[in-house]
Amino acid sequence: MFDNLTSRLSGVIKTLRGETRLTESNIQDALREIRLALLEADVALPVVKDFIASIKEKAIGHEVMSSLTPGQALVGVVYQELIAIMGGDKSDLNLATVPPAVILMAGLQGAGKTTSSGKLAKWIMEHKKKKVLLVSCDIYRPAAIHQLELLAQQTGADFFPVKDGQKPGEIGAAALDFARRHHHEVMIVDTAGRLGIDEAMMQEISELEALLKPIETLFVVDAMQGQDAVNTAKAFSDALPLTGVILTKLDGDARGGAALSVKHITGKPIKFAGVAEKLTGLEIFHPDRMASRILGMGDVLGLIEEAQRNADQEEAEKLMKKMKSGKSFDLNDFKAQFQQMHKMGGMSALMDKLPTQFSQAAQNVKVDDKIIHRTVGIINSMTQQERTKPEILKASRKRRIAAGAGVTVQEVNRLLAQFEQAQKMMKMMNKGGISKMMRGLKGMMPRMH
């Protein structure tokens, strides 16, 4: 998402070679580059002005340590300001109230309120171990009510049924009574949105807020809105006592402006980020980690957490034991590695969190995650003998496998070539050749260019 911004900011280091301290004259070009980078990322102009002024104030006269170049020192200042503009420390969900703790979801139609309600229910159930009730007050879109009901079924949360003709206020009051009687600890209320700000919508959600007295009123905003997100955020902030923000579609092609603008405009912290379509694709927003990613330093902590949360530790240990025993890495193991990648959000999601200097994928390489599914499909078309002894795969067998997987023989050959590279890498890793293994990583990845 932040590719262009990252590229621009990384160029700042090169503009200050040979300087011993940061001064107003020698950082002018760097500040201009940062300003352009932020504007191109669709950050709101008032935010850009304040951001640049703050960097200038803190950078001028900044002594450069002997171990740093002035460019690196300036990036250090930018890093701290990026953290500050996105909210400083991470902000946790507040559920400290007499049950049920009501969470009101607000935002425009299409921002992802309903999906985020389902994701949030799953997150609360898994991380807070609370009993959750999902409620839809969107009487204008029957599809939204049905969607929330399906999300409740998928997450294991309870769903409050809506009767025909009920008004949002009636639904809210009845749901609150239901939640109290059935000992729900959290009640998440999805509200109606519009394509744009209008008085009727604001009046309705304000009345719901007054009735339900939510402990959390979360503004859901699409990261791809850019400058429009600022106006929307301002309108909702003026109408409601917001407590936080959920930024959706951070895994898309957004330029990042909303992430850097919405806290400044609303004064409320970004609490969660939607990073994938699946129900587990909701993460606590860490300003420091996001700042690190923007500056090309990656989010290694996030990557480790993702691995701990989704990777199959038992499967990984089994593979390591197999390798240590001298047995060879086969196509079953190859398939298992791709399935692990898929669990962790796919190859592109992993690459997005790696530091730029450690991953060509963060610069010029694109990874098609659909190829992972195709790879697994090809291996599934093989017999167990073929998977454990790929050397027996001759022309006739390859034709049969290609037909079974619905691909060409060339794609089967490509997979086998990638497997051979992966096999070599596993041998290197088993012998302790980590640096050699890292150099071979690019060849293992499917369809990278």
C-alpha cells in the first residue's frame, strides 16, 4: 500500500551525504521530498503542513551521532513523527463496563462496517474470551442484515433477529434487553450507512448512540478513500463521541493517506486495521510498526505474531525432525509449506511485512497468490508414490497430472523446477547455510517477476 511513499522517503537519506548536523538549509530538499511524498499518498493538506512543521522543528540542530549519517538521523525524526501522527502507542479496546459492553459501528456504506463487525466479534471471542451478540440496525439494506447473520454463524457469535417494520431504535432497545437477559458480555451494533454524508443518517445514528450509550463508538473508514476520508471523518467526529477508528482495506492499493490523516482529524486513535478479507483479517493497529513499514523497515514483530497465530507448529517440527533424520524433502512437504503461507495471509502479505532490504518482493517483484492454490492443486493430482519419489515423473505421468489439475504440462514442469530449488535450499538450511538459503529464496517463489 505504501510503496510510493516508502520509495520517496528512502531517497531522503541520499540527499544529506557529507553533512555533520541537520540545519535549515541542508534539510530543505529533504523536507520538500517528504512533503511531495505525503501529498502523493493522498494525506490531507492540513496534516502535511503540521507534519512538516513538526519535523523541521525537531530536526534542526539535531546532532548526528558518529554511527549515523544526517540522512539516517532525519529518517529517525520522521519515524518518531509518523508514530505520533498515527496515535503514538497502540490503543486497546475498552470493555470495562457493566455487561453488555456496547460497541457501535459507524461509517459510510461500502466502508466495510458489516464485515468489520463480524471480524471484531471473532477477535473479541478469541482474544478477550467474551460472549458476543451481533445486531444489525441497517433496515434499509436487507442484504446487510443477512450478511451479518451469516458472519455470526461463521464466527460462532450470537445474532439478534430483526422483525419486519422495526425501526433502528426499536431494534437497539430490544437487542440490549435480549443481551442482558442472555448474559452477553459484548454487543456489537452495525448501523446503516449512506453513499455520502446526510442529515437523516447522522440523526439516526446519534439517536442510537444516545439510547445504547456505547462504551466504544468506532468509526469505520476505507483506507482507499484518501482525501474523502478526511471529510467523512470530520463529519462523524462532529456528530458522535467517537472513541476510535477501524481502518479497512489496508491490504489494497490505497496510497496510505487515510492512515496518516484520520487520527489527526478525529483526535481518536486507530484501534484496528483490516488487512484481509477473511474473518481473521483484523489486527490491532500499532503506529510504530506501521511507521516502520512506511520507512521500508518492515514489520518483523507482526510477521512473528502472524506465524505464531496461524502456522502449524506441529507440522514445522515434524519437517525439521524429518530433515535431521536424513530423509529428503518431498512434494508433500513442499505442499505443506505453501499451505502454511496461505494460512499466514499468502505470499504477498508476508512480503509486505519484510524489510525492503531483505526482500526483492518489496521493490520490483509481484507475487500472484492464486499460483499457490494452483501449485497445491497440481500436487493433489499426483499419487502418493509420485509425491514421495518425484524422480519417477516422466512425460506420460506429467500429462495425466496436468489433465487432472486442469493445467498445462509446462506448469507441471515449472512446479517441479521450483521444487528442486526448494529441495536444494532445505539441504543448505540443514547444513547451516542460511545465507545461501536466503539467496535461493526468490527461485522458490511461484511466478515472481
